[in-house]
Amino acid sequence: MALEQQTDFFRCEGDVNTTEARRKWDAGHRDPATRDLLAEDARYFLHQSMSTPCLDALWACEGPWLETLEGKRVLDFHGNNVHQLGFGNSYVISKVLEQMRTLPFSSRRYTNRPAVELAKKLASLLPGSLNRSLFAPGGTSAVGMAVKLARAVTGKHKVVSCWDSFHGASLDAISVGGEAVFRKGMGPMMPGVERVPPPVTYRGPFANHPKGDEASADYLEYVLEKEGEVGAFIAETVRNTDVQIPSEAYWRRVRDICDRHGVLLILDEIPIALGRTGHMFAFEKYGIEPDILCLGKGLGGGLWPMAAMVARDEYNVVADVSLGHYTHEKSPLGATAALAVFDFMEKESLLDKVREDEAYVLGRLLSMKEKYGMIGDVRGAGLLWGIELVKNKITKEKATGEAERIMYRCLENGLSFKVSQGNVLQLSPALTITRDELALALDLLEDAFLLVKSPE
């Protein structure tokens, strides 16, 4: 494979920051303070794929909105998935400020009331015996603890995951993850990891397969039978980046396969729990239970880095092993923020609102699909949506250039989202967004489609 082709391959998984369209966008910054800050950012931070150069400079954020340094307001349909309650939620801030005045940090070897109350709250919300938690300052760390716990409980070090999955950026997390851009040039990964094709049916190995995404479950069972000594299967209940929504039949089959083979099911819901799919936890949509659950991002209310691993009560058998032991493990501020998130969601009936918004967004996006031939597929749940762009609906060839032009048109007009896999527009707004704001965002999106027009 030529170097240029290899580079395109590794960059296709997220927004591409080095294209001609991106250079034009960067050249469009006229505000001297913005240009200076972006230059300083490029000077003092290490550069990395999908992050460098930065898109713009922010001054403020509130609700579903960002405000740039030069005063432009932007509806953020990306938010790094921390903005379930919107940015700067006043209820969460008030609770954290109150906690900050009394116990801002909990030293190791001590517990505190907010941390215990959060563990109790998670146990009350989760089914079965999922009632043992460990907290961490980030989702990557939660995944690391989950993999370690699975090894300790089963005595088996092997893990199966899905290609294209994302479970974090540390060395152990990229070892079980499936995105090539994170493993590029890193050398040997953690041993004992096998990958299977994800339950994707629009394109790929299971496109038009008579069994649909259940064929992916067949592949999983085949690997478990042939490989042996597998302790865990880790997967995203719903893939966030390009919005893949597996069928109920797939997940029920996977749960059965894991049970029969003595494999723990680890569900990574770090970006998609807490109402994103219209359910508090995405697995509730499928009527299954994981053995270990990983949470993060929105758990801190967009205010504090907070993550959790929750496991079954019967797995509390490794007291002589340090699974996490993080400095901010029982952060009273992080726990207070998380408790405020759950309290706010319940008071505002946010799950009901998200389900109502789901019907509205689906109707708007299906209408666009009828009008614009480049929209090959629309998929989503709650307030998580993916629009897959193609050059031809029969061949399903990716429309990468069109995706980029639509993204920059939207950015110019005040709507931000990310592009995944080179051709999927991922829409992930704050769950608190109003219907008028939601309508405005979809109007801006349609304006961009009108500009680019259909290639068919």
C-alpha cells in the first residue's frame, strides 16, 4: 500500500485536519486573538491525529451552545459526549460548588458520603446483581479496570473485541480497541486479544446477509470455540462514532453465547449511557444484562472527569488485587456531579423528552433521505444519529468529499458535528436541547445538503 493510501486509511476514522478544505477553514480566521491563540496551541501542545490543528478557540459554552473567542455562537452536536445535560448546567454547578466548600478532595484510605451515595445510586438503577463499583477519572481507566477484573475472576487473560471499536487511548485500551489510528506505530500490543467483525449491516462483511447482524454473533461463537481460554468479550452496546445500532436478536444471541462459553460480557457505554439512546443505559433497549459495565463522559455532568466500572456482586473476590487505586477514585466533586446528573434527569423527565425528540429527528432525517441521493443510510436512537453518505446507493461507495463540504458549510452557519469513517455525519446534541434549537440545527444541515446537492 502506498504511503499516501496508508495515510488516508488511518485518517478515515475521524475528522481529517489536513485537507485543502481544512486549510481554507483555518485561513478564514480573521480575528487576531483567535489566530494568536491557535498558533500558541500549535506551539505548546504535542500534535496528534484527529486533534491537531484545533478547529477554533472557545470563550464560553452554555446549554447546547458554544461561543467562540470572536463571539460566534455554534450549536454543538459533538460535545465529546459529556454534554447530556448541556454545558454549564446550573443545577450541577450549584451542587458541586456546595461540595467544593466543604470536602473538595478525599485522601486515599478515606471514604466520603458523595462517593458512597453514587455507588448506591448506580446499584439502585442497574438490574440484577450489578451493584459493585469502582470509580476512576476517565473512561479509559474504567475499561482497564474491567479487563483486569475479568482476568482475575475467570483466570483467563484472553479478550475478544470488535474491529472499529473504541475503548480508550491508553496502551491496554487500544489493545482491545479496533481503530487503527490509535495503534499506528505503537508496536506490540497487549497479548491475547482477538477481534471479530462488528454487527454492521449497511456495508461490510454482513451487508445483505440473510441473518443480518446475527452473522456477527456466529463469528463470535466460532472464535470462542476455536480460540479457547477467552475470559471476556468487550463491546460497545451501540457504537457511538458512526452510530451502529445492533438488533435485539444480535445482543440476545451474544448474551447466550457468553453464558454458554463462560465468557464475561463487558459493555462499554462510556459515551452512550445516561439517556443518549432514550434509555438510562443502552443495554436496557435490548433486554440483556452485562457482567461488567463501563460508564464515563457525561457521568461528570460536563464539569468533572468521572467514570465508573460496575460489576456483579459475585465478582467481589479480588480484594488482594489493586484494580484501580486512582488518586481521584472517590472524588467527592465527581461523585456530587454524577448524583446531580441523575437527580436532574429524573426531575426533568429527560428520558421521556429524548424519546419524543427521537421521533421528530427520525422524521426529519428520513425526509432528507428521500430528497438527497447522497444519503445512503439513516440510523440512530434517542438523540444519537448517523447519516451515511454515498456516491451511489447501489454500490454504497463512500462520499467522503461531500461529507467534508457539508461539515464545513454547517460550521460556517453555526452547527458543529463530527465526521466518522470518512462519510458518516454523527449528530449528538445535548439532551436538554429545545425543539426550536433542534429544528434550527436540522434546517442548517438541510441547507448544507442543498448546497452540495446529490451526485445522483
